[in-house]
Amino acid sequence: MRNPVHQSEREGQMSKPCTWICVADGTRARFFHCDGPGRDIVPALNYMLAAPSRAHNLQMTTDRPGRAFDSAGIGRHAYDEGDWQDEEKCRFAGRVAAQLDRAVLAQKFDRLVVVAPPAMMGELRKHISDLTRRMVVVEVVKDLTHATPREMQSHLSEALIH
């Protein structure tokens, strides 16, 4: 009779590493997995994370920006409309990072490829935990959120080899 522990160790050694691919921008994120070079990129989750809709964002905009007094002096100035949009993108990056952290804790993947435009990549770096960061094998600074899995495959073929 075989020792079950020994058999499971051998099976663990023979399994191929699973690579997750997180493709995100400031408003949406998709998660895929790939079981090795030359293999298809397929959805890892049956949903996509999305920031609040543009309609919601338009409701937050008023006719005139809010106004505030200067901290030194008697002048007044308008708040920048981009401030709340930047805050929304920051919050969204936190949601994406939390999804990746949950997947790491659930041992859903062995390696992680992160694909995002420069601003979102910076936000993700701020929010991703150290444990998840150790899983990152490649960062691709590019917006591929609208690409099909086949198009992503051609952009990421080299990244999936590492």
C-alpha cells in the first residue's frame, strides 16, 4: 500500500504552476488564468470588477465646483473636479488589490501578471499586500482592458514564459 502523503507530495511536484493575469484600468478589472506558455488565457472569475458607473459619477458633479477659503489669507478657490475622480480610482484600486489578496489566500494561483496603464499600476502597487506582491512575476504597463483573451495572449506571450 502506498503512503498517501508521499503520493500527494509527488502530485504537487508534477502540477503546473497556475498564472493569474489581472488586467485593470481606473474603472474596470478582469482576471484570467493561464496554465503555461502556449496555453489559452481564460477567465479566472465569472465576473469583472467595475467602478461606479459614469451615470453615478455625473450625479456627483454639480454646476459649479465647491469653494473653500485659503488656509493663509482671505482668498477663495474652487475645488478641482478631478479630486473626487482620483479618489474613486484609488478606492477602485483598493478593491482590485483586495480581490487579488483573497485569491492568494485561497491559493488560486502560483504566479501573478499585472497589466495596467501607468496611473493604475501605481495605485495597485500602493494597495497590494506584501504576500500578493511576492507572487507578481511581471508587470506590464499597458491598457489591455478592452483586449480579447486572444489579443492578450499575443501581448503577454513573453510575460507568461517568465
